Amino acid sequence: MDHIRHSTQNLLLQSMPDTTYERLASHFERIDLPAKHRLEVVHQPIDFVYFIESGLASVVAQTRDGLQIEVGLIGREGFTGASLLYDDDQTPFECYMQVPGEGVRIATPIFAAAVFQSHQLRRSLLRYARSATIQLAYTTLCNGKTHIDQRLARWLLMVHDRMLSSAFPLTHEFLSVMLGVRRPSVTDALHVLEKHGLIGTSRSMITIKNREALILFAGSTYGPAEREYLRLTGQTLGQRRW
């Protein structure tokens, strides 16, 4: 288990006390997580809990007639399967990788037993889960009260927080689903950010060029959720200012 602990990029695992971490580590399976790999399926039993170490997963709400929007991001700061902490073995959301990476996973029955046996483990995981609900609240505020340009700026900052690189593969089509807008609106918003020298785009790749200016452009909806993550977990996302 030591080699996983010493090499892990998952901030939540890094922050756990040794005894808490050890309840999980001997059961971890390292796994590649390609793009579009489904981590959770709507109203299907959750078979595994994933601690992402690189790459990025989206939590997506959708309706029967095809409306979709992203309601959460999970990267190396967290884990999937938070509904298990509330004695719920499924979720109404899709969760899948949007940027490929890797991580470790643990079978749900083993995870549930470990959480039941350790108050400290449950507390650590619940505090992360709480930060995720706060992230959702500010996403709702941003979606309802800001222009698409600012929404995109905030979203790219959140992606940057969770990635180990300033460049990541994202298509216009995928961004339109994540932000809940039409593809031309995404294209226009990307052009605005690029015109201001905040990002660069090429062949489905986006590069953050000026993070400080991007923070200013995003406005006040970026930062509150990140500060709450720090308060609740004691970790910052990549030691970046917000």
C-alpha cells in the first residue's frame, strides 16, 4: 500500500491520517480512466468508488428528453460515490471522464464496511462531499446570474485547479453540454477569452495563458467554493490563488 500512498496525486488521500488511509489502501486497484469512461450510471448500483489522481470527471444531470448540464466536477481533490455516505447505492446523475487520466478504485462493499468502521474516515469523506454541494450551489448561481463568457472563465479555472497541466483537451461540443448552451455560444465565448489573451485554443486543446487575469474576468462567483474546500478539507487545489 505504501507505494500508492507515496505516489498518489489525490489530495483527499494525501490528507488522510495513516490509520484512516490504511483502511482503504490494501483494497485499492490502480486503473486507467480513458475519456468517456463511466464511473456512475443513472439509477444503477454503484459498483466501485474512484479516487481520481489525474484527468477530470463530470457529474451530469439530464432529463428523459435529452436536456443535459454539468452539475459537478471531480478531479484529484475528491472521489466518486458520495451518495454511499448517505446510505444510497445509486445516483440520478451520470458521472464519466471528460479528460482521460488514472486513479485507484475500491469495491463498494469494502468501501462501505471501511466507512462504517471508522468515524474519522467517514468524517473526511463527508467534509469533501459537503464541499461538492457548495460547489454545485455556486455553479447554480453562476449559471443563473452571469454571462456565458464569465461562466466559461469560471469553469476553465475549476478545470485548471484539478489538472496537473495548463493545457487540456476539450471540444466545443463537450463544452456546450457542460455549460448547457448551444455550440455557437461556446465558440463565441472562447473567442472572447482568447481575444483578451486569457487562453489559447488549437485542435480541441485549451491552454490557460493568464490565470490571474482569467480570475478577474470570471468575477466573484469563482473563489467562494474553493475557499470552502480549503476550510473543510485543509487542502488547496494546486496551491493556486483564487
